Amino acid sequence: MPVSGRVPWLVSLCCIAGGIGTVQAADFSSNPLTKEQLAGVYQPVELAQFLPSGARVNSVDWLVNQLKLADAIGRDDIVESTLERLFAIEDANLTGLFYQANMYLKRQQPALAMQSFERLKRVAPHSVQASDLAEIMAIRTDKKADYQRARLLGKSGRYQQAIEAYKTLFPYGMPSAALQLEFLQLQGNLARHWLLVKQGLERLNADYPGVPQFQLALANHISKQDPADPWIFDTYQKLALMPSVGKSAATSWLRALEQLPISAQVAQQFAILASYYPADLEIQRANQSAISRWHTEQELRKDPTYRAKLKGLKLLEEGKTELAEAQLRYALTARPSDPEILGGIGKVYLRHGLQEKALGYFERAQQLDNDPDSAAKWATLVETSKYWAYLDQGDALVEKGQLKRADQLYRQAISLDNSQPYAFTSLAALLASQEKIRCSR
């Protein structure tokens, strides 16, 4: 990725949309995208366009941009024809030599790649293009084993170690768009990096518009936190018809749908996906299951208490706690063992600061819910409620002068979650007051 001023670990790529800026001259910005750029990223998916642009067709800028897009999308035929036209205008174009070497590397022609690299070093030995190409050549030669190890760490789930290995290999950031995507996807395996990775993928899509692999990566990343996002389904639907990423997009589409509760819209999405892949048995079985579940759901919705459950959970999501509580309590009269209703009422108590009552409902929901996908959710809610319940109980005991038992509860809270400051603060205040009492005697 021959650009100047690379920023480590969130590498922004120079803008190529509309032919703005060349690799040789343009310093990219690591600032967030503008509203206009961000809106462009989330426009309906379109393939990168390689049609001539009037008089600019033979300009160096236009040809360089054409090269970058063609390389990113995997169109080596366009890379080759563009290089011919570029070298006819500027026979030692630095970016041209960079992409020529990359093309030869993809074709498993290392000798020809080395010739391009040597020429690049002769023309501009200290250029960013030469530096980036040196890093790319290195992971195919003397640093090949280190690169393979970094990738293996990622594949084996040792994500933080893999990230550190990539940083060691590429101390100034990723030298190509493909490696940038690879690194962002690696970081995306850690939840704490979600926003950082999302911004990196948005930048990649803004700078390389219409590249299916980059669009799919962004949709997959968003689906980790919001599988119901309408943009990702529009993206999956369009990418599923593209030969280069079609099956991968279809699989991602299916996995996102499987995370959602059944509804008319979800059932329709399953049907569309099934129509795209009539010979795929997994997709066809999923569609039949969706049809059956939607039929069952429609029958359930004839029951007013079930409708109250759905309405109460929706109101809870919208922050309308009092209205949600009324609906959920009505639903509970006919469905006392429904874990979703019990969990919803637990959240109501949690919002009212009644931690012990919330804990009781969460623990009961946890016991009744046999869905393994819900286990982590209930465990988190139970742990959170216990943490705050211990603090409330400790505070109450301090008021009563039962300091030893309060000390124990604060320490129990810390053992549950030592990332929060509140139990530490309460314990410190308690210890300070005890010390003050001792000193006054």
C-alpha cells in the first residue's frame, strides 16, 4: 500500500474515489471520515467501475487509481493492461513498479517481481513504494516463517499474540490494502477493538469503493454487534450474486439471520437467500425451518399474553421501563416459566436500582433457559446484579455499624469484577473510617 505517512495499526489509505490524489504525492489522513465519505461507504453496493473517464483516461492519476482498484479487486488482467498504458506515459512510475512487482508475486513469478523491485530501488531507493515493497517481499522470503507463524497464531485463536506478531513484522503499519484487511479482521476477533476495526474498515471501503471483499468484511464486522442492521442484509443480498464472494456472502447472510428472532421480514430474507442457492442443502433446510417457525410464531401471536411479552420486551429496548413492566407482568401471569419474561422483569428491577430482586429473576431465567446461546447473557446479568447487590448490602451494613460483614461483601464484589472502581472505593472508605476510629482511641 504505497502511501506516505502511514499510521501504525489503523492505516488509512489515500482516497481514490473520483481519481482524487495519487499514491506518490498524497499524504492520507488518519482523521475520521467526513459525513459525505461515510455516507458513500453505506450507499447501496456497486462493483468498482473500470470504464474510461473521458479525457482523464490517459492521465497518470487516473491510471494509478485504476491500478489500485484493479489490484484490490483481483483483476490482474486490468492491472497488466493499465501498467502498459502507465509505463507508456511514465516509464519509471513508482506506483506502477510497485503494482507490477505485486502482480508477478501473485503469479508466482518471483524472479520478475525481483526485477521490478530492483528497478524501483534504483529509481527511488528511499521511497515509500520501495519500503512497502521490501516488506511484502520479505514475508515471502527471509521473514516467511515469521509471517506464517503470525497467521497461525490468529487461526488458533491466540489473537493478542497474533496482533503483536503482525506489529513486529510491520512496525509502520500494513504495506498493502490486502494486509490491512487481514490485520483488521484479526483485530476484529477481540470485542474491545470493535469500534476501531469498524472505523478501519469504513476507511478501507471509502478509499477502495466497490471492492466486494472489503464490503463483505465491513458487513460481517457490523453483524457481530447488530445482526439486524438493514444495511448488512442489503449488502449480503447483492454480494451473494457476485462470483468472487457469492458463497461467502451467502454463508454470512445465513449466520446473521440465524441470530434473529423469527418475523415476517426474517422469513422473507430466508426465502430470498434460498432462491439464490436452490442447490445448497444447508440454506434450503434453514429456509424450511424458518417457514415452520414463522407459522408457529403466527399461532402464538393469537395469545394476548404472548403479544404482551413481545410488546414488553420491545418497550424495554426503547427505554420505556414503566410501560414495559406492565406488559411483562401481564405476560408472566400465563407464562411464569418464560426466561425472556423473567429476564425482562429482572432488567426492570435493575433499572430501578433493586439489585437483589433483579438477581432473583435473572437466576431463575438462567435455570429455565436451555438455549446455549443465551448462557453468556444470563451469566453476565447474574454477575452484574450480584456485584451491585453486594455493594448495596455492604452500604446498608455500614449504616448499621456491621463493618466486618460489610468489608466481606465489598471484597466479594471485587472478586466478581475487579475492573470496576466502585467496590474498591467503598472498601477504601470503610478501611479509612476504621483507621480513623482506631487513631481516635
